[in-house]
Amino acid sequence: METHLRSLRLFGQNLQAFFSQLKKHPSAWLGGIVILLYVAMAIIAPLLAPHSPIGTDLQLRLIPPFWQDGGTWSHFFGTDVLGMDLLSRIIYGARISLLIGFLAVGISVLIGVVLGMLAGYFRGFFDEIISRFAELLMAFPFLIFAIGIMAVLGPGFGNLLLALTFKGWVEFFRLVRGEMMVEKTKEYVEAATALGVSHLRIIISEILPNVVHSILVLGTLRLGYMIIMEASLSFLGLGIQPPTPAWGSMISAGRDYMMTAWWISTIPGIALLILVLSINLFGEGLRDVSDPRLKRG
Amino acid sequence: MLQVKDLTMVYETDRGKVKAVNGVNFSIGHGEVLGLVGESGCGKSATLLTLLGLVPYPGKITSGEILFNGEDLRKKSPTEMRNIRGKDIAMIFQDPMTALNPVFKVGEQIRETLRIHGLMQEQKGSWWSRRKKQNHNERERVMELMKEVGIPSPDERFFEYPHQFSGGMQQRVVIAIALACSAQLLLADEPTTALDVTIQAQILELLNKINRERETAIIMVTHNLGMAAEFCQKIAVMYAGEIVEQGPTDAVLENPKHPYTQGLLQSIPRISERKQRIEPIPGSVPDLATLDETCAFYPRCGKRTKACLLKKYNLEDLGEGHSAKCALYS
Amino acid sequence: MTIAPLVELRAIKKHYVINKSFLEKVAGAKKQIIKAVDGVDLQIFNGEILGLVGESGCGKSTLGRTILQLHRATAGEIYFEGKCINHLKGHDLRKFRQDAQIIFQNPYSSLNPRKSVRQILSLALRSRGLKDSLEQEREIRHLLSSVGLAERQIDNYPHQFSGGQRQRIGIARALAMKPRFIVADEPVSALDVSVQAQIINLLEELQQEYKLTYLFVAHDLSVIHYISDRVAVMYLGKVVEIAKTEELFNNPRHPYTQALISAIPSVDKERRKNRIILEGTVPTPLNPPSGCAFHTRCFLKLGQICETKTPELIYDSMGNGVACHYVKA
């Protein structure tokens, strides 16, 4: 028990050192805070949203945001063609974006890391097969690939996740496989082998802690990408279907009204932009901090 | 020929100023071989780079003079320094692969030095014939150099790339580049450390030959006392950025005065009839950022006294060019 | 010799096959084989320090790792206390690993940067079967003090130590298994001169205290001379000479050994003798010369026989062996 406490404390110290280094990157810091705000917004969406996100009221259609003529405070960002409240839809839309983003990255990490570690450690035939398959997937542009899958399977939450992860794991696989091959040649791995530690333990408790940073960095950067991908698919009508609030389909819905009601497309677009920008800033900061070349002894 | 006076180079880091080279004095004449000996981090490589005006970032020379044939190199402009580097003073590195460009043919790299320093005679005639003659002469000269440093069949190896050469052969190429402009002074930074024992002997032999035949002065940085003993006429022992003892090789190694030199000599295993027990120096090399002005060896020294902490001591002449920096001799 | 050796190698070979990429295979590239260790017979006796010396690429590190079953031998047998250990698996292999440990050259990559000293050592203790955390704690503290580290550094991470101290941690990790046999793979070559001496002395003290047997792999002949009881010289995957240390250094018989010994730069004037400077470089083990692998650089070459026939390692009555046609002739 005591040793567990101690290792927890050490882990805490590590984390502290990590965050104190992160503080030196104001942009990353800002990005992190914005991400947290979005996450909080998504979680307490029912408390924040002034209206129902799917409640239509044709009497109140195309109301502009409050600062324009005809705008009202009760519909902060205005309403869309069907009279749904934009602010409420954006707040609820964050749920979809973040949920898809985190799940897609999470599943990709899981598949990519497991396959990458096994392939990089044991090499051989297994590695050959997986690597060739990964290379095959790499040959398709992500968006086209995802569109193809969605077109075949049809829209839906589960299918969306499948489309995003079907190719999403490849990046993680390649990263982890490469790092694994580097780490495996280091003598501490050989030392563990000489102590009679099993392969699985070596992979999980000796090598994994050394690659976790890179996975974290790539994961963050891919999170932004996955969110954009979801928005793109929804925009094309292949992802989340209206009336379920998703930023991509909201942008798409406002397309025809750009001249008369710009806010329907623009405001969800800005929400998406700020989130992805923050994620990328945070990811860049994370990469700088964990890059050993920039670290001192 | 080269005289270094009170040279100090400071790294400005966020942990404060670190004196990597601290008030170093030495000189070397034509055809002499000087060994700078010390452990890693003692400032021996930093000293060499500073001489060439290649102060590693974030370093700065804060005081001292580097007199080369009577002229202070510190006052030279960057362009003048570029001319001196390679032409008058050449450098050989520990890892030859970092000194050679992997994407150019070995011969071309030697030829490059000849061109940059304008060492080939201008040819007469039309542009075309001039170029042809020039090309031919340069190639001949490069082959000569390659032969001189002992690269077999230079006419084939001229067209090979550095990675096709073994470590020892790469080092020979670097030496050929240094010879290309008949430098008067050769700075060798651990030239054989990365090489195998038998190859090490070959390279040392080559450097020896150059020193004998061309009267090139050599400053060799090494951590291997045996190598310094066999190769150098004079030795300067460095510790924590300072020269703590210097003098003729035999005097320093057979009659070491500074406790650090004594400790070093006792800590290397020697091959002799009787097995002598080696006596390590306790502790490890200090962190340069935390040093004050007094003797840096004090915490590890077996002969320390209260006098050590009183003031900063200077190199004290002990006769016959042998000097040591220690409270024992002041 | 009536004493049974602790470790015995019989005709050990370790060949590596260079894997061709998929495309190269399609293009019909042939397999290339590196003969890192190519037929080594060796006996290591209880309580001795056997020095193994040679230049880079001669297979000395591979040999050490092959004995420890970190690499499986391609051919030949390895006996530990009379038992063949080539094909050990599972429980038996783990048991063997307790008896035979390794100390590495690079004090930086040999310790996991994300593990504290406590974690590194407790991994070893757990592998030995010591699971109780209180006992582990006591044992770790004991280990630290026996390799000359302060007990308060127990929760420090590798990057907080100097090279010499890290090497001590690596030694403590090997000792944690209570081994009888240790392969020390260039344990001091990455260290500074003054620190090198500390580690050499520590290794010697530990050897006496725990009655250890070392295979001490190094390229530095002065270190080998200092620490070893017997020395084996390797060249291109083969042992070319093996003898008692004094015998080997005072009276080297194989021309390669002679050249190696004459090449040692020495502080002492009287040791500086005529240098034998070998021509050329070590040939690649990808395509070693026929016959005696040394014949391309040898200054005592007899002629035809050296190029065609591989000389065998022949022992004299004193147990010193040499593999050379010239010496035999």
C-alpha cells in the first residue's frame, strides 16, 4: 500500500513538473482552458441551453442574432430556417463533436497502440501483414475513404465512428511501431529480458511508459482532425442527421441562406474553428514540452 | 606560433554563467605537439573550438588573447577567420562522419577545400581549356593527398561516398582535407576515440608522420593519458575549465605535481609485470555552474588543506617549463 | 584440467540473417548472413574473471548475450554447471536467469528513464521471487549501499545520476538476482578515466564478496589486463588466442594478439616498444575471408595454407590456446 502511495506521489510530481513546463507556453495554456470550457459546456448542456435544441417554431424562423436589427435576447445567436435556437443547438452540438472526436481517437489509439506494440516488438509475419494493410489504407485520402464507407453503410453514429476509426488507427500504429523498434534495441529492455520478465510485461510496464508521451501528443493533434472529419461528413449529409444538433449539418443547413441569414452557417463554423484551433495549440505545446531535444538534463 | 593568454569562455545559461574555459594559458611552437588532457566536460574541446572562433552557442569569450603568428585572432573579422580556418589552422573531429558531407563524393570534398582557399594555380587559355586543365590539376592533387594519408587506390575511391569508407578511412579523408592547404596548425579533437585499437594505431602513426615531415604543429585533445604520453611533447592537464598542470610530457607524467594529475595517473590500469592496484579519484566531475573562484578539485582532493579555500591560485612555475596550479606550490 | 567449468561453450555459432524488405524479396534479393559468432569453444571456470577482448564487430558482445540466452545460438551447445541450457524455456529459463546476469556498457540506455531506482531494483527482486514489499525495501537499501550509492537516492530517477552512479545502479540490478555468473559487457568504456577506476574496483570487490564469475568483455586492453585472470582474444567471430593474463601479455603468440598488445598507448616509457601496425581494417562478418580470417592483415602469413585452411584453436599443456598455422608450424 505504502509503495503504491509513493508511486502515486511520484506520478503527481511528474505531472506537476509537466504542467509547470506547459505554463511556459501561453498559447497551449489558453488552448487547454478553451478545451476545458467546451467540455464543460457539453456536459452541462441541458443547464446552459435556453431552448430545446430540436424544438421547431416556424413563427420564429430566421431571427438574427441579438445585436442585429430584429434580434432578441431570448434567441442569443438567432434561429434557423425551422426556428430552432442556434445557441442551444451549438451547445448541444459540442456534445456530438467532442463525443465523436474523443471516441474516434480513443478507439484509434487502442487499436493502433496494441497492434503497433505487438508488431514493433515481435516483428515477423504478423508485422508484415499489418504493415502492408496499413500501407494500403494510407493510399486512400481519409475523407474520400470515409465518404465511401458512409455511403455504403448509411449515416448513423456507430457507422460514423467506424468510418473514422477504420483508417484512424494507422497513424498511431505507425508511430508506436516505430518507437517500439527504437526502444526495443535499448539495453534496459535487454536487462529486463535478462531478469526473466515476460514479453507482455516488458511491453506494457517497461516500454509503454516511454512512448506514452508521443501517443498523447499525436492523439491531441488527431482529435482536432477527427472533429473536422465528423463535421465534414455531417456537412455532406453522411454523418449525424438533422434534427440532431451537429455543427457540420448546421453549417450545411445554412448554405442556401448565406445571403439572407449568414448566421446560420457562420456561427457554428466559428464554434468549430475555435475548438479545433485550441486543440491544435494545446497539442503543439504538448509536443514542445515532451520533445526531449528541447529538454535539459 | 600560437599563444593563448588568459582565455575565458562563458556559457550564459538560465542557471547562470558557466565558465567552460577559465583563464587558460598555453603556447605551441612550429612542429610541436601539445596534448590537452582531461575528463569529459573539463573544457578541452571547448578550448579548441574557441581557438578557431567557433564558440559553441550560447558561449561568449569574455577575456583573453589568441595570438597566432603575432596576430590576435579575436580581432579578426568573420571573413578573415573563415580564411584562416582550414587554410592555416585545420581541425580533425572525433567522429569523422560529422565532418564529412554524406551527399558528396569524397574526392570532391577534398577538392572543395583546394578551391575555396584558391590553392591551385590559375591556368591560361580559353575558358573551356582553362577549366579542363584546372580540373585535371585539382584531381591530380587530390589523388596525391589521398595517397599521402594512406587511402589505397585513390583513383577509385575518389568517386565514392563517405559511408562507403570505414571509420579509419573516413578519418584519413578528414586529415587529407586538413593537409590540402598545408595548415600550420592541426587541432585534433579525440581523433582516434571512435576507432578500433589497431586503426587507432594507424591514424596516430599517420599524424606522427605529418608532424615529422611537414612540421605541422598539432594540438591534440584526448582523455587517454597513454596516447598523450606517446604522441605529445608537451601536456596540459585540464580540470573544470582550467589548466591545472602543464609541462614537458615526461616531467608531467613521471613526476606529476598536481593532486588531480597524480590521481588520474593512479586511476588508470597499467600493463606492467607487477599488478599495481588502481586508486580511483572519489566523487565525480563537478557541475561547472556551481563553482566559485577557489580550486575546483577541492572536494575530491586527497591533499586539501585550509589554504586551498583562501584564494585562487595561479599556475606556479616549477622549473623546466613545468608548472602546476595548487596551493601546495605557492 | 580436472575441475568442471561453470560455463562451457561447444562450437557456438550465432548467425544473423539480414531480412530483406518485401519489395526486395519480390525482386529476388538473396538472404545475407552475418556470422557474428562463428564456432567458439570456451570454458569459464568458477570464480575466475575471463577477459574477452577484440575490436568492434568481432562478436564479443554477441557471444556474451548468446551465453545468457538473450539471443539463441544458431548452432552449438552451451552448458551451465554441466547442464545444457540452449533450449531452456519457462520456469527453467527463469531459474537460469537468476544465476546469470549482465552489466551493460551504456549507463544511459541501460536504465529505463521512466523508472525510479526503487522500481528498477524491485523489478529484479520480484523476478527473483521476493514479493514482500518490506523485505524488498530492506534488500534494495542493502544493494544500494553495497554498490556505493546513498540510500536516500532510492526514489531518484536515472537522469538525476552521473554516468558512474548509473553504472552502479546497473550493477545493483544484476546483483539483485544473486547471480553466480555475470557477463560485464564493456562496463567501463563509456565512463571517465577517474570514474572508470571506481567501477573496476567495485566489480573486483563484489566478485570477491559474492564469489562471482565474470565474463568481462572489453576493447581496452589495459582494463582487461588489470582485471582478468585469463584472456580470450576474438577476431571475426572466432577465438584466436586464449591464455592466462600474464602469459598473454608477456608472450602473445597469435600475430593479431601481438599487434593488439603493441598498439596499446602506454604512459610508461619502458613499455613503449616497437609498434606492429596492421594494414587495412577488420573485414566485414558479412563476407569473411576464407581460411584464417586474419590472413588479409597478417604479417606472419605463411602462404596458401592460411588462405584455404581454417586454423583450429589448439591448447598446450598449460591450457593456453592459439589458432594459427604459423605458431603451430
